[in-house]
Amino acid sequence: MEHALLDRVKSNMDKSLKVLKGELAKVHTGRANPSLLEDLTVDYYGAPTPLKHVANIVAPDPDLIVVRPFDRSQISAMEKAVLASDLGLTPQNDGELVRIKVPRLSEERRAELEKLVQKKGEDSKIALRNLRRDARDELDELKKNGDISEDEYFRLRERLDEVTQEYVGQVDETVEAKAQEMRTL
């Protein structure tokens, strides 16, 4: 049976990894992906609202994203949100829906995005190490208070390092997979 502290650390590390995967899904790879637009904020009747809450977003083709608004009167607000984003995409409005052609990436842009992916991976590793540090501090406190034995303290510390290395490895794999995906498209 694992210690409750390790279970909590694993849970937090899982969340950190899930956040990284979500952020990497939003990185433009030259292929149309609805997640590129889902979190764009639209001025919806004066309230900032995520695009995914006010429209259906699909990618019927590898180079096209279609946004079908629930309320057609808000198409211009959706267009403005896409134009204002840093995605470099140009929407086309036909009165019913918004079509967004996703251009192929240049080599220069691929290199920039690969650096961005690497940075997000490093940020994730820092978050994992911070979780490990906090858990170590908690272990030190448990040992100091006599709540765990010396042997248990060292066993848990060793296990904590192993768990951290496992998650760092998963981050590396995730980042490398995204970088490879960007290189091959």
C-alpha cells in the first residue's frame, strides 16, 4: 500500500501532465484541429465567453475548421475573436458559419513552435519538481514530528524520486511526440 502523501503527489502530477497535453493540443501543427479555437474568448452580448460555449467547432478536412454558431447574429464577434488571436488564421464568413483555412507551416514557423513546445515541456517539469519539493518538505515534517520512522522516511523519499522521474519521462515523451508530429506535417 502506498502512503497517502504519494497518492496525492501522483494525483497532482497526473493533473500537471493533463494540463501539458491540453496546452500542446492547442499548438498549431499545420493540421486543422478544433482545439485550436475552443478556448478563444468571444464577446458574446457583452460577456467574454469561450467560443466552444457559443458554437460548434469541427474540422471536416485536414486544412479547414468550420465554426457553426448557435446564434448567427454573433458571427462577426466570432470572426473578430479569431482575427484578434495570435494564431495567424483568417476567418471567412458566409452568414451561416465561419470557415477558417489552416495554412501549411513554414520551416521557420515550425522551428518557433517547436521551441514553444519545448518551453511548455520545461514548465511542466518545473511544476513536477515543485510538487516533489513540497512533498519532501511534508516528509521532513512527518519525520520531525515522529509520525513516520526513519526507514519509512527514506523509503518514501526514494519512491517519491522514482515517481517524479516517471512523470518527467512521460513529459519528455509527450513533448517529443508533439515535436515529431510538427516535423512530419
